[in-house]
Amino acid sequence: MTAEEKREFDNSQYTASNIQVLEGLEAVRKRPAMYIGDVSVRGLHHLVYEVVDNSIDEAMGGYCDRIEIIIHKDNSVSVLDNGRGIPTGLHEKENRSALEVVMTVLHAGGKFDKGSYKVSGGLHGVGVSCVNALSTHLTAKVYREGKEFIQEYSCGKPLYEVKAIGESKNNGTLITFKPDDSIFITTDYDYDTLASRMRELAYLNRGITITLQDERETMDDGSLKGDVFFSENGLADFIAYLDENREKLIPEPIAIEGERSDVPVEIAMQYNTSFAENLHSYVNNISTHEGGTHLAGFRRGLTRTLKSYAEKSGMLSKLKFDINGDDFREGMTAIISVKVPEPQFEGQTKTKLGNNEVMGIVDQIVSEHLAYYLEEHPKEAKTIVNKVILAATARHAARKARELVQRKSVLTGSGLPGKLSDCSERDPAQAEIYLVEGDSAGGTAKQGRDRRFQAILPLRGKILNVEKAMPHKIFDSDEIKNMFTALGVTIGTDEDSKALNIEKLRYHKIIIMTDADIDGSHIATLILTFFFRYMHDLIERGYVYIATPPLYLLRKGKTELYAWSEDERARITQEWSVDGTERGMHIQRYKGLGEMNAEQLWTTTMDPATRTLRQVTIENSLEADHVFSMLMGDEVAPRREFIEANAKYAKIDI
């Protein structure tokens, strides 16, 4: 068939009847990831956030001060608020109840009416209808005008018209939904993930009580697992929570509040003795981890105001090199929250604020309030400036250390560490590197790998704990220098001395492979702390993974099976057992990767066809910051409490 004949044939088959029109919420069910991100754990939890966001919008408008979330035994979820209740009257244009319109039509809701909500979060009107579409069953109950109204849905379609079923003295909305297990990979909600977001929302919206209860788990005293989140001081309480494991430099967080052009701004900031800069920003309760104009305004106002004060005080007179913006933010934890009536988002994940006017608004408010604070608190001001001078001195030393590392790389040709066994693949998207604990395991991995695309970098012992080290000490560490040079990345630019340059990244899979014991877990945590603090972008881009070596090799006769957990070992031994004992079985416990031969390591942990890799992701950057500072910081008591509280959830195969 010629090209012309094929085209004529295809045209006869491809007609108007081939164009599919998806009615109502069918598009959401057909392509759910387009609306909620994905259909895995993240998308599942996003359903709850979307329903809660509607209640938070009521709270931001001043109509609601209580939100209750319940995870039921069947993993259905209920969200109740005491807001105004979704309108149930007739929608003139749609000729049906407004409640049904909100629940079944995309981009429908009060968020598009400037008179209903001054500001709002969520997915800008698609949220609750998407939740409805992706649920096998959803019940909406509305309490308003002295009555209780109800409507139920199946996969987004109403089962009957909205009807009043009784009287009620309350006001509010109750949504109960069951995620569709034919769409989601898992429908098992993680309590801690939801608790983290609810805690965050309580801090961002002071005065609101958010209750979370889990009917699936009963505590030792017979009560259901649950938490109540409430903050009286908002972001100041949030800062105290985030920095509870760090040593404070000033007694209380600096709290800044103001409003310009109908844009309320709330900021809290605290200086501590660490060397990390932790800035977290929000727009209408949405985390903007890519930053944007509000963050730029904060940085500009902070740098100008602090520098002006430091120069006037004469404290910079003996400094022999310039101070830059990074120095004013080292050892700082800050939260910037703005409420913008019509936010414009940009960036790779649409989490970067683009409204230019917000930069000037935040800059002005920060400058005015911070200048007043410094004048009124001379002791704290002096402490902050001394911290800035220390940061500048350390940065100067760190820059020299970085330059020395990069200069040595140029002089030695390839610049690759001697211990690196590189792969032949030069396309980063096809290449992977294993960061392996110890020379012994590294040797086994080198023998077992596929040299075409797998590189091996052995790391000697426990790397430096970057949470407690000054920046120039980090670049003096041989193991950390080896990681930088092996990966091909550099840190520090003219604009930002902490920015990571990954243009020459040599591998798009960076796999941490440590022993499946306590020491191995500690080493993996040290490496992850380093990546979180200094190579954050690699995690954000999905390049960092953790290998999962087996715990046991079980052998009975000629049959061999591997077990990756204690539960898996118990299941296999039970299946093999004849008389209830392990007689006739040989069980080998792998204490370290080096105990495996090359073929075993390849089969269980390195072969792409049979291995299991866990991708490292950051669901909540704030919570990750809090956990890393607690696990790797100086304070022992919080770390002990964390271990005791989570001991019963601990698994050796983490």
C-alpha cells in the first residue's frame, strides 16, 4: 500500500465518530493523574486535602473554626466543618441544586465568586468534584437554614436529588467518601502523613481546631488513635515546633505581620546555632517549595535591613571581605505566609508564586517591622549580627575549600575519585551509581554489577554528620568530596553560594546501598541528611533511591528463597514447616552486604529485573526538616522520645 493509499484508507476509518467526548466527571476518572498528580499514595492523600481545603477556605473567610477528620475502618474518610454549609438552593443556570453542581461539575464553586471568598487554596475549584469522581461512594450532608440536606453519589454520579431529611440547629458540611480501589494503587491511608498536613494547617490558620481520629487503631487505654491540632500564636508556634531540636540564639521568634493592597503577610523567623538555611513559604496555605516573589521580597527586605543596621553599628568595620545575602540567612528558620486574592503560579510544578506586586509588599513589611525590632532589641540584634559575621567567615573558608577541590579535579584529568568504578554508559539518563557502605561490600558490588550502566563508589565508614558541621568542614571531608566529584555536580554560584549546579550530573539514579542493620540504617540516614541539606534538587527531581538487600537466605533441600523482612521469613518457614519447627531448614542471616557473593548481590539487590528500589521523595519539606534536625542534632531527649514512640512501627528492612 502506498503512502497515499494508506492515508485515504486511514481517513475513511478516522471520522467524527472517533472523537470521544467525556461527559461530566468521566474525564477525571479517565485521566485522574492530570487532576490530582498521581494514583499512588500521594494522590490518595490529596483527596483528603482537597476536602479539607474547602473547610479551610470557610475558616479563612471567618465562617468556620472547627474541622474534624475521621479515618474509618474501611479507609473511607469523613470531613466535618462548622462553616456556612454548601448552598443547596436551585442553581438557575444549571436548573439543579447548587450542592449537586459543586459536587459534579469541574471548576464550579464559590472560589470563582470574589464575593464568596477573598482568598482560597486547593486546586482552584476542581477539588471536591474530583474527589467525588474518584470515589466509589460519596455522601454529602449539609447543615444550614435549620435543616439537614443529603445527596449521595457513585463514581461522581448522583444517586438521587438533594433532599432535606430533618431539622438541624447546626451549620456546616459533612463529606464522607470511599476512594475507588480500581483507580488507586493503594487505598490505605497513612495516619502520620495526614497528621503532618493537619498540623501544618493549624499553624498556618491560628485559632482553628483541627481534630484527626483513626478508627483503625485503638490505643493502650482503649481510646482511638487521634490528635487535636490548635495554635494560638500561628507561625511563631510553628517556628518553635520546627526548631525544638536546635539551640536558639534569640529567646523568641521574630513575628512580623502586616497588610498592603489586600495582601495579608505573616512571617516568623528564628536564628539558631546550626548552619542550615530553612526558609518555607506558603500562598493561601499552599506550600510553594519553588519559592517565588514573596520569598524574593523577604530575602531582599531582610538583607537590606540587617546590613544597614550592621553597618551603622560599626560591627562590620574589621571584616576583610564582603557579606552577601546567604550570610544573613545561615542558621535561620523562617516561614513566610501570604494570602493573595488571585495568585499566579509558575515553575515546573506550579508551586512558584509569580505575582510581581507581592515582592514589594513583603519587602516593605519586612523592612519596617525588622528595623523596629532591631532598634527595640539591641542585645538580640548584636547576637544576630555576630552570627552573620561568623557565617560570612565560614562561607569564605568554604569557598576556598570548594575551589581547591574543583582545581584538583581539573589538574588530575578526569577528576574522578580513585575508588570509583565507573560505568561505560555516558548518557546520565541510562547510568546509575551505587553509594556502597564499606570497601568489602564495594568489592562485591564491583564484581556483581553490570559494568555497562552501573558505577560503584565505596564509602568508608560513617560519613560526616552535616547537621552539626560548619560548611568548610564539610568540604574537607574526603567521602563528601568523593561524592561531589563522582556525581559531577558543583555547589555555589555567583548569585547563590549554596546553589547546586547539576548540569553535569553523571547519573540519574543515585542508589544508597547499606547493610540491613542498625549501623547500616545510621549510615543511610547520614547520607540522606547530606543529600537533603546540600543536594536537595536531586531528591526533588527523583534521582535518589535506597536499595533493599534481603535479610535472610532460606534453604530447604535444593530450594532457596530470600526474605526481606522478619514477617516474610516467618511466612516462608511456616509454609515449609512440617512439625511446626525449622528442622531441615538452613537460615542464613545477612549481617552485611559483604557476606553475599557477587551473584547473590546482583540477583537480590542490583538486577533491574528483580531488585526493589525505594525512591526517596519529600512529601512535606517542613516535616523532613524537623525530623532530620531531631535525628541528627545535638538534643538527645527528643531523639529518645521519637525512637520510643516509633519503636513498635520499626522494621529492620526500613
